[in-house]
Amino acid sequence: MILIIYAHPYSQHSHANKRMIEQAKEIDGVEVRSLYQRYPDFNIDVAAEQEALSRADLIVWQHPMQWYSVPPLLKLWIDKVLSHGWAYGHGGTALHGKSLLWAVTTGGSEHHFEIGQFPGFDVLAQPLQSTAIYCGMTWLPPFVMHDTFVCDDETLMAKARRYRQTLIEWQETHHG
Ligand SMILES: Cc1cc2nc3c(=O)[nH]c(=O)nc-3n(C[C@H](O)[C@H](O)[C@H](O)COP(=O)(O)O)c2cc1C
């Protein structure tokens, strides 16, 4: 099962993530948990989230980039759900062997994230990558949709379809 943990604070205004979610939902075996819909008061049901994670083979963290990072509810989700004795530490093996895909959209262009004036995309990914590895998960190459402010509808759709294809290819590789 592919579990998409979706964190968009303004999903009703989304252009990019909305299309990605629509495409992903067409695949059998994909479950989407929309954190801002489930927890508008930020009161995360940790047991329910852990139960969903335990059923997943591939976990996806999908969100718009906000200040070079994740939206606040996803950060809180990571802090609360990946708990000691469950995700890490003594007896904390629940996520071992699962894969983690970071699926992020950005207003900035690919060029904006090149190493130079800014630290570069691989550097920005490091806290999430480290978290995944610390919990015994396999970090996959991130799926990134840049330029979301300037992309026309056709380009957004093409990128969203590529997202769907990425998830299907993962399924085919792992389950024949
Ligand atoms: C509070 C806030 C912070 C943002 N920070 C960044 C950023 O650091 N880098 C970037 O490229 N885009 C940034 N953006 C732009 C969003 O990433 C962009 O609007 C989003 O990816 C578009 O996806 P959507 O159409 O699904 O909303 C920010 C947007 C908001 C609202």
C-alpha cells in the first residue's frame, strides 16, 4: 500500500498539489491522508496515524514547500507520530524496511535551488532524509514540481501525470 501523507494548508487554492492528488487517487492501492482536513485544530490522532503507517509499504510526504521546509502541521505530525519506542529507540522498529518519498512543489524554479547563493536542494532535503534513515526507511529520490506559479495548466497536468507514473513504477517494481 502507498500512503500519501498530504499537508497543504490552503488546499482549496492549490493548483499543483491538487492535480497530483487527483492523479495519485486513480491508482489502486493508494491511500491519501489529508492532514489539514483531518486535523484543522492540529490535534493529531497519533494512534490512527501509526496504524495507517503500519499498513504502508511506501510512505509519501506530499506538500508545498514553505520557507524551504515543510508546513507546520507536517512538522508536528513528524514530531508526534514518529515516537520513541515506535519509530526509533528501544523497540522502535515499526517503519523499518518501508520506503519514503518526498513529493514537494515549489514556487521557485529549479535554478533557484542550485548550489550557489542558496544551499541547494539536496541540502534542504537533509532533515527529512535523516529522519527517514533514522527510522530505518529507504529514502527515494524526491519528486519535485518546480515553477508552480508560472506553469500553465497543461504543464501542471503533465507533471502530475509523471507523479502518478512514479508511484505506479514503484508499485510494479515492488509487487511485480
Ligand atoms: C508561507 C509560504 C512559504 C513559501 N515558501 C516557499 C519557498 O521557500 N520556496 C518556494 O519555492 N516556494 C515557496 N512558497 C510557494 C509554494 O511552495 C507554492 O505556492 C506551492 O508549491 C504551489 O503549490 P499549490 O499550487 O499546490 O498550492 C511558499 C508559499 C507560502 C504560502
